[in-house]
Amino acid sequence: MVWSEAMAHGCFLNAKRNKKPVQDCPRMRGRQPLTVFVELWLKNRTLDEYLTYLLLWVKQRKDLLHLCCKKLKILGMPFRNIRSILKMVNLDCIQEEEVNCKWILPILTQFTPYLGHMRNLQKLVLSHMDVSRYVSPEQKKEIVTQFTTQFLKLRCLQKLYMNSVSFLEGLLDQMLR
């Protein structure tokens, strides 16, 4: 956390007088939280030491800061880890996203609602999302409808790259209306 000398000094004096921990610096009330910008590459099966520390740090200061990620790459990580990270990131900050994962139906349906909250997304890269061989035609239609509904919320999208996204095969006209 970054503090100016005046704010840190004011909090220190106040804390010294009260002789008990100060939950909130009086000078910080009503101020905007600190914004922390990161680029995230989620590529390992487990969280590395840096990412683990960052997420813990953000969680401990959830009311004092916003975690903004302009570029997000998901290149293969268990979705439970991805979900916990997406819950901490301000999704409106994401401008570029790349998803290169061999996800099955349940994973894609869990991810899709997060996509709809990325309202400032300008570039989206989707690769190797082959779920069609695992689903019935009815399920495929439901997935496409859910995905399309969220995709149509991406009003700022300027670039779309898709490679091996078989669940949308023959259905791009619905998505790009």
C-alpha cells in the first residue's frame, strides 16, 4: 500500500494516542481505494508464490484497494483457482483476454458469466475449447445461447480470434448478430 507522508504521520499519531490498533485511518474515510494494476498469466496447475502472496494481500485489503488486470491470459489452470482470481479482479478493467484451455462443458458454463462482466474487453482470443463431443445437441444449444448472451454484452470488443472453438461451429451467425 502506498501512503503519503502526511497520511501516514496522521495515522501514526492517532494510533499512538489511542494505544490500540487503528482499523481505519481517519484521513482515509471517504477516499477512493488504491488501484493496483497487474497483468495475469494463469498457466501453472498451481498458484506460484508471487500470485499466492498477491491474492492474499488483496484479500486482506479488499475494502482498501481494487485489483485491475488489463491483460489476462488463461493457459491451463484448474478452474477453482481461476474462479478465486476472477472474484478478486475488477472485471471491468480487463481489456485483453486469451483463453487457451481444453475445457469441458461444466468448466465453460462456469466461466461464461465472468465473460459478460468484462464490459471493457477489446480483444478476446479463444483457443482449444472443444466441448461439443461431450454434449448432446440440446446441451450444445444451451451452451451456445448462454455464451452468446454473455458475448453480446461485450460492447467494446474490437478484435476476436478463435482457433479450435468447436462448440460454435456453424453457429457464428448467432454470436455475431
